[in-house]
Amino acid sequence: MSITSTAKEDLKALFKEAKTRGILKIDHSDRVDRMSDGDALGLLISMVKRTL
């Protein structure tokens, strides 16, 4: 399974927003095209945990 191009664009926007809101310390949006599905999932899990 791989992330679709639409999902990659959504991830980029999510990571930018997460950095803006202080959820993530680093904007990972520039790495989306090179990251594995597992890396993306791990960052999303971290974002969810930090917002609960």
C-alpha cells in the first residue's frame, strides 16, 4: 500500500498546520514525498496524541 498523491497533498497541509499550531516542532511537509507510509503514520499518531 502506498499513499495516494491526494493524500500526500493533504499530509503536507496537515504537517504545515501542525507546525503553525505548535503541535509539531518541525514542519515535515517537505519530506512527505520521501517518507515511508510508516513514517507518515507515526507522525500522524504523534499529532493525534498531542491534541488529546
